[in-house]
Amino acid sequence: MGLGIYQHADNYGLLRDDKNNTKFVNSLFFGFVAGMTGGAVGSPLQLVKTQLMSYSSKKIAVGTQHGHPGTVYAFTRLYKENGFFGLWRGAHGMMIRNSTGSASQIAAYAMCKEWMDNNNLFQQSKYLSAFVASNIGAVVKTITLTPMDVIMTRLYNQSVDAHGKGLMYSGIVDCARKITQTEGLMALYKGIGPSYLRQAPHTVLLLLFWDMLKDLQKSMDLK
């Protein structure tokens, strides 16, 4: 969904200047919009996934335990306890997370690849510059995304009162403040290593295939 929105913006001429160079601010903005839209749509699934993955045996349980035996049960229980919009609890965290990640990833990739192509760097094979640029995009995305991943996980997994209000954190800013006060600033970067190992293959494959599909579409349009 995110790349679809970004590509449509490019198709309508909203990302490039008169010389067909990518405008950094425009790329960042539409990447932000694309990520926020995807985050809003996928938030209920992320909520259930986080609560299911956090559940463990009482002997080793850490943090809030929701005790969902399965996905369907989790959705049904959340709906019954907090209503339809209860499925979007913590969605603001997910939306900011996705928008931050997508904006940094796509903008870094687009600007780096364009710079390499314009300066004849990594041109030994057709998609080598795309491969290098996507790796840079993965690094930038991981650095900007990890704090929001930590915050989002805390927001999704906390206990709530009868009105669906979080008992530990009131929102993103409150969560970030409490984490840094009690655990230190670097606590926002917990798991950054595994996060990069997860983001790198995803980013490289996503953006490489995106580049290939754009080339395929161009070749079909010429026929």
C-alpha cells in the first residue's frame, strides 16, 4: 500500500523537479503519508500480533499477559471489551512508526540511487546501484524506526481500564518520557541489531523488486 501511494505521487509528477530529479522534501512527505496510511490500516493486526507474541507461561511471564489462545479469539475479545475502535488502540504509535520508517527508507533510497546513477557509481550491473541504495535505506530506516518500535510495543501490550485507557502510558510522549527516565535514553534503541537484520532483507528485496517492476511496466508500455 505504501509504495503504491508513493508511486502514484511520482506518476502524477509530485516528486520531481523540471530536470526529473527527486525533490527530497516531497519524497519525505509522500513517504510519510504512505507509511501513515499503511499503519492505520494494519494497526489491529499489529495489536493482536504483539499481544499474542508477548503471552507466555506464568513461570516466565514478563509484562502484561493478555492470554489470547488464538487470533480470532483475540479480535473477538478486544471488540467485546473495548468496541470497534478498541481494535485501533495504540494506532497512533503504529502510524507514526510506519510514517517515520517509510519516509526515511524511501527518501534515503531514492536520493542515494539517483546520486549514484548521476555520478556513474555502482553501474557494473543494472540493479547494483539499487542494491547499494536499498541497503543504505535499511540502515537509515532502522536508526529512525527503532525508538518507535520500542514505544509502539509498550503501548500495544499495556493493560487498559474499563474505558480502554492505558494504565501505564497515556500516549507516545508519556511512554517515551517514562522509558528514558527509568531506563535511560539508549533504552529506545533496544534490539536495534536484530531490527536491522530484519529490516535489511525486507528493504533490499522490497525496493529491488519495486525497481524491477517499474522497468517491466515501462517496457510493456513501449510495446
